[in-house]
Amino acid sequence: RKEVEQDPGPFNVPEGATVAFNCTYSNSASQSFFWYRQDCRKEPKLLMSVYSSGNEDGRFTAQLNRASQYISLLIRDSKLSDSATYLCVVNMRSSASKIIFGSGTRLSIRP
Amino acid sequence: NAGVTQTPKFRILKIGQSMTLQCTQDMNHNYMYWYRQDPGMGLKLIYYSVGAGITDKGEVPNGYNVSRSTTEDFPLRLELAAPSQTSVYFCCTEGEGETQYFGPGTRLLVL
């Protein structure tokens, strides 16, 4: 079983729709969680950290469910510019080598 | 601030050739990482460094070497290029809040 798993998609949704992705992780000792965004042929960039209590940044909401070992990302009122691959990142924080990237979920917003 | 810079942007190598991928940062971050990303796959950690003079292997170190003589520079060396090393290579640093700052990447094709 992969340490971090994501549905690869693609998710193809109309502009203005709400879309959500999940990411599951296998190691219960994981401590920090993040969502990164990666545009085609570009480097990943931090979208948001995921806190235990859940957090929101504009149209984006991230949540953590430790009991079921998953994190989620919700995008409301999606824009064409939201089209990208969204990477789930889990950090065990016990050593630098324990930062695990998911393989990403591809999102395409259509007009 | 330039952040993280990588050179070259793109390179074609013949099997058996060697090359060095350069990575430089001006953020004074201690932690630096080298990842490779294959199409449709997550980022795989090759090597990492927690500070000048200290390096350690990641998940996929075979065929690569690194050095960290200064805080700013973290070059990645390929000694005998193989087709399996065709990939996109990302260097990144870790800053406040465990945020990973990526360079723009080096696309390597081994023929």
C-alpha cells in the first residue's frame, strides 16, 4: 500500500462548480499535512497547510481526519485558473526524509 | 530574492555520460532536497541535506551523488547516465512552517 494515495483524476468540472478531493495516508504517526498545486511543466507550490481543526483560505477549505487517516481539499466556485494538479503532502517530521508526496489529482475546469 | 534556482533547464545526455545539476538558494535555509518526478508519478526523494557538510540518502539514491559545501549550493551529480534517469529533477528548500520552496526544475533526457 502506498504511503500517500490520491485519486489521479482527471476531475473535469464546469466553472463555478464545487469540487473536492481526498488523500489517504497509511502511517498514523504522520504529523503535518499540506496541499501543493502544480501547474503543467512547472514546479509545485504550496497551496495551504492542513490543520487539525480544518482551515479555509478564500474558496479553498482543507480538512484533516486523523481517525480515518485522510485529508481533503474543497474548492468552491471553481475558476478556470484552478486547473492544475493538486499534490497531497504528508510530513512525519521525525526526519527530513519522511516528507511524502502523493502522485497528485488532476483538475480541469471547463468554461 | 531569487529563491531557488536550478541550471540547466533542459539537457539531453547520452548513456554513460555524466553531468551535474546545479541548485542554489538565497533564503539561508538549512534543509535542502533533490526530487525526481516521472510522468504521472509523485516526487521521489533522491538525497537531502540538513545543513552544510551533511547529506543523506533518500528513497531513490542509486546512480546519484550530492555534496553540500555551503548553505547556498546543493549540486546533484549523475556519474553514468542511464535511460531510467530520464525525468524532471526538482531541488527544494524547507522554510518556516515546513513549507517546501521548489526550483523550476531540470528536464533530463537520457538517450
